[in-house]
Amino acid sequence: MSYHVNEKGYYGQFGGAFIPEMLYPNVEELRLNYLKVMAEPDFKKEFDQLLKDYVGRPTPLYFAKRLSAKYNTKIYLKREDLCHTGAHKINNTIGQILMAKRLKKTRIIAETGAGQHGVATATVCALAGLECIVYMGEIDIARQAPNVARMKMLGAEVRPALSGSRTLKDATNEAIRDWINNPVDTHYIIGSAVGPHPYPDMVARFQSVVSEETKWQLKKVEGRENPDYVVACVGGGSNAAGAYYHYLNETEVKLIAVEAAGKGIYTGESAATSVLGKEGVIHGSKTLLMQTNDGQITEPYSISAGLDYPGVGPMHAHLYETKRAEFISVTDDEAMTAGLELSQLEGIIPAIETSHALAIFEDKKFKPEDVVVISLSGRGDKDLNTYIDYFKL
């Protein structure tokens, strides 16, 4: 069984492109061109050069000595927090801005929850000299103020989404509306492994540099390319898609996806899509999403602005359904405690999204000889206010 996308844009039964007719030309243009463009030697050269000199890749694979000692296993952190702009998001936005330029687009739109993707998009638009509009939920604008300021400094216009729960889902809705109204000159840089085909696959390919590096870095330190486990937090799922990519068909490598259980899976304030989700269509693809019995999307909740998405990317829905990945749900409290623990054991303050992945060690036991790679998807600067309020620092 393959865990990659098929030629029709599906991962098993999940994926596809469920889009309004107005968007068909845009999405089709991208679908017909993305693999061709990515295979061009000039594109590859420019992409690799920017990842190296601008983003700062390869990112280190760091052996977390004190954390490993505490949980009696070998824990390696893939340090995406050290990328320029502070998270893995930049890997994808660099790829997509180069794609947009080759498709002769002059205006860029994006959606953002935690603000990291918005910052990464504003960054590459400044780099390329293109107009940038970022849609962000009103609530997220309030809780991620430093990232909003960054986007504005970088020359982007931040437009608030005032409908629904005023978070990521609503920002995505606004961005899609904009795209429908400006189909010819606009490229929509989607930040996660979600949306209509080819987005989930394209984003996963741009993020696959994470697992590509992990393989040769592990070979150096452990004498083998394959860890026993790869762990990543999952909202829409771009960091997980990148961390898993080169291991998807290596079935001896166990994949662990960590979702936000919010205040508890069944409290009504959660974003644990794998447990609570049913098949449905959101933002252009068929996947698992949280919904009422009559198909209305349920409002998700997480203390982490990057994980409160009501669905999950189609790749991850397929990994869940086929049991290729183990899905674990972690509450706000467990995540916050794990974030503080990493800060005090290793001197690394993680993004609250990443803290969810770090929280699994309290309950899940590993063997002393197991090699566990965790995608440290982002740094905690953007979340300091949330940490301060939570721990009364």
C-alpha cells in the first residue's frame, strides 16, 4: 500500500478537489504544472539555495540528553524552530513563492492561525517583491500580537476574519473568497497539508526536506537512517507531513501524530479530529472533520492557535484510517507542562503546538534503545504571553 497521493489527488479515499467552478482554472493550472516546475533544475537550484542561505538549513538533529535520561529512551529533536522566522512554515512558503513567480502571479494571499505561516508568507513576499494579504481570525490576531506586528513590518496587509469562531477555519474561508474574486493574478499560499489537490501533496513535498535531512543526520549519529518512531503534532499537518514523508512507506518506522484535546476530548472544547471527526469536505478536500449530525462544522478549541482546526489533512486522515500512524490526543494542561519541562531540561522553549508532541512521554513508554525523533516544529517566542498567563510567570 502506498501512503502517497495517487494521480487523482487521493490518499486512499481522502483528498480530491471539491471546489467552486470559479476556482477550477486556478487549481487546475497549479495541478498541471506543480510537478513539472518542481522538477526543473533551475527551480530546484533556487529552492535549495534559499533553504541553505536564507532559511538556514539543514536544521540540527539534536540529541536531547536530559529529556532522554528522564524518559529512559533516545530522544532526538529535529530543530525546525531554528529556521528563519521560527518554524517549519518557511520551507513551504519559499517553494510556493517560487512556484507563484513561475506561474506569473503578482498577488499573494494566505491564511494563518498562530501567525507563523502568515509571517513566513509575508517574509517571502518581501523577498520576492509581491503584494501580500494575510487573513487571520480576530481572536488569533489578539492572542498572537507579536506575529501580527511582524507581518505588518514585512509589508503585508493583515485582514481580520470576523465570522464564525474568528479563528483559522474562518480565515481560510475569507482567503478562499478572495481567491474566487481575484482568480487571474492571485496565488493562494496554503500553509498546511490541507485544501484541494494538489495543495496537500505540494506542501508535503516542500516540507519533505525535514525527513530527507533526518535520514542522513541519523545515519551519522546512530549508524542507521530509520528511527523507531517519528513524532509530530498535527493540526492541518504540514510539519507532520514533512517529518513523515520519506518514512511513509518504511513500515518499520512507527509514526505518531499528536492532536490537541483542548480541555478534554469529550468536553466540547477540543480539536481531536481523529477521535471526534467523521468523513466530510472542508476547504476543498474530503477528509476527517469535526461536525454535527447534520454536517455543520463544529468549532474546534485548543490553547494552541496552530492546532485549533476542525479537520486534518487528507494524508493524515488516510494514515489514521489505515492505522499507519498512531494518533494520540493531548490536553492543554499536558502540553503546557511538557513545554515548560523542555524549557527547563534542555534550554529550548518550544511553540505550544510542539509541546503537544512532547507531552506523549508521560503516558507512552519507549524502550531504552528506541530512537525517537520529534519534529520541533516551532519556537515559543510567539506563545510567551500564553505561557506567562498559564504559569503566572
